Amino acid sequence: MPDLTLDELARILRECAGEGENADIEGEFENVLFADLGYDSLAVLEMAARLKQDYGIELTDEEVTEVGTPGRLLELARRQIAATS
């Protein structure tokens, strides 16, 4: 299992959103709202499902939609990984 990094999270988000649907998420994007990056709640929820599949991270729909930014989602996911290690 690869380490969960911001770059890995961005890759998963791009895949879940589909080609052409994503905004530029290069550089300093970790504190930008998903909506401002061009991602809707469906793409974010799909990303959470991928995190469960790839990393065993179980996040509720509410947790995922409330975090709002990639950086906060990454923090939440890393806490989950640490708690289950």
C-alpha cells in the first residue's frame, strides 16, 4: 500500500472526477475548497470510497463532505490510518 500523500490524494481525486471534469490541482491546493477546485460532492464521495478500497480507511459521508478541503481530508485519513495501525 503506498503512503497517502497530498499528491496521491490529488491523483485519486482526478481519477474519481473523470477526465476533463477537474480543475488544476497543482501547487498550493490543499487549503482550497473542493467546490472552488471544481469538484462536486459526488466526486469527493467517490474519492472516499477509493480511500476505503485502497487504504482501508472508513470515513462517513458526513465526515468527507464536512472537511471541505484536500488538506483537511488528508489529515482525517492519516488519523484513521494511524488509529488502525
